[in-house]
Amino acid sequence: GAGVSQSPSNKVTEKGKDVELRCDPISGHTALYWYRQSLGQGLEFLIYFQGNSAPDKSGLPSDRFSAERTGGSVSTLTIQRTQQEDSAVYLCASSKDYLSTDTQYFGPGTRLTVL
Amino acid sequence: LAKTTQPISMDSYEGQEVNITCSHNNIATNDYITWYQQFPSQGPRFIIQGYKTKVTNEVASLFIPADRKSSTLSLPRVSLSDTAVYYCLVGDMDSSYKLIFGSGTRLLVRP
């Protein structure tokens, strides 16, 4: 595709519900990243994928958060039993490979609001 | 974890040159330094990247001293549309696959 896409763009949910956020990276990009940005804050790294493998999940805030990537393409970030503090913009990015020289291209984000 | 430090905010006026410095003491030997720009309600956008000395593109210049423990993003003759948050990005020596954004510098350009 032309760029990184994310869906939904906005998600409002009730506390305790599960949500799934989707990311479609740029075609051919092997590395995929998830970040979280709370209102007025900087970006918080959550997890990255090299292919379908996530070597380090320690950035995930709690065990309610999980992510997977299939076919080296689409990734989903799942938040179980959502809490109000999960409200944030969740950004996905992809890059050609994992190298610090590889530019990360960001999607527009999913704004999650937990009531 | 390696830590990057940037000023929280900066103010400038149209037409001035703006320099934003990022400190990154634990930068790894093979890591590059990348700066991103973020407008409200948008994902970050790549501005410039460098390894050492000076890099210049159509948007900005990046100055990196020999020890590479800091970098300075230079925006020439800023305009109102340069009002945004600027992040520096470096690799982490402790866990080389984990990229860490700086805290971000909120630049406000006034008329």
C-alpha cells in the first residue's frame, strides 16, 4: 500500500471490554512497531516485530496487552479488560528492516477512549 | 535503558533559525540518530538522519559532535507551519533492537 494504515481510527469502549487494534504496514516492510501516546505525552515504545517474531515484549504495559503479526504483514494489538488508563493514541509504524538507519513510517493512529 | 534528553519546549519567531539539542549518552557504535516531527493528531514524520559530523537536506541540518553523545537539529528560517513536536531517536546499547524516542521538544513559532 501507499502507507501504513490503522483501523479503527477511533474506538470508544467501556471499561472491562476487550479491544483489537489493527495495523497494515507498508508492503515489503519486515519490521513493525507499536507505540502508545497518551494525551500531551511523548511516544512510548510497546513492542516490535521482525517478521512474525516479537523478540522483546517487555514494553507492553501489562499482561492485558498482547500483539501478534501474521504472514509478515498485518499486526493486531489486543487489550483485554480495558482500563481507563489505557486511553491513548496507539501508533503503528513499519520500516524496511530493523536497522537504526531505516526510517520508520507511521500510520495515523487509533484513538482509544475507555469510558 | 539509554535515555535521551531534550528541552521540553522552545519558542521562536518566523524567519529565525532554531536549534534543538538532544543528549544520548549511551548511543551504540553502529547506531544512527534520527529526528522526527509530529503535528497534532498525526503520526511522527521523518525529518533527517545522521551518524556523525553534519547532514543537511531540504528541510533541516543535523550536527553531531565527534563523541556522538548529543545531536542538534537546526531548522533554518522557521515558519508558523514548523510549530510541532520534535523527537530524536537513537538505538539503545542495552537492547540493540529497541528504539527509544526522546521526550520531545514542543516548538512554537510565533508571527
